[in-house]
Amino acid sequence: ALIEARLPRATVRDTAEELLDGLHRDGDLADEVLIEDGAAHSTGLVRVTGPEGRLIDADGEVHPRRFALGTYTTTRTAAAFARPGTNAPAFRYNDAAARSVLFLLLTDAFVTDRDQSPTVSPVKCESVL
């Protein structure tokens, strides 16, 4: 008997996921392309910034409010199970993304009226890596 246990090949260009396909087709999401000896090769991975995972579009611009996490992004982590209490890289990346999202939500709450100053100042968001 043969048991095949693997993750399918990452491929943004051929994804069946409508949201990813639409973002990619519109240029709002880019896949990683490696160039060697003048030949381009797509890895199929979604291009994101470092630990916080903000999406990078086809023009190389970082979207301030779109995030992607997980195996099929360009964020590299160890290919091992992350055990609780170990502060594994995957946990740190998820924490960094959560901090970025919470920071956006906090600062958005104070930008509703530019003539008023906020009563609470936004928290400082720092990277853990």
C-alpha cells in the first residue's frame, strides 16, 4: 500500500480560491519570481513583507491593510511542528501580524475626525524578530 502525505505544490497562478485568483489577476497580489541566468521561475508563493505578512502587489508596493499568513507565503519558517511554550517562529510571525492588525484598528479609531486630537495615544508597535 502507498500512502502519500504531502502539501500540494504552492501556486498562486493556478489557485482555485476565488479571492486569491481575483487579487492576483488584478495585480493586487504577486507571486514570488526567482530569476537565474535570465530565466524567470515562479515559486507560486504569495509575496509578503517579513514577519507581519503584509501583501506585496505586482508593482512591488506593500498594501497597508492586507495580510497573508501561512505555508504558501514567502515568510520562511522551519518545517517542523511548533510546540506550545517554545516561542517558535510561526508563533512570532502570527503575533507580529496580530499586532499590526490591532495597531491599524487602534489608529483608525482616532482618525475619524482630524480636527479633534485623540484622548488616548496609539501604542508603539515593535517587531519581535
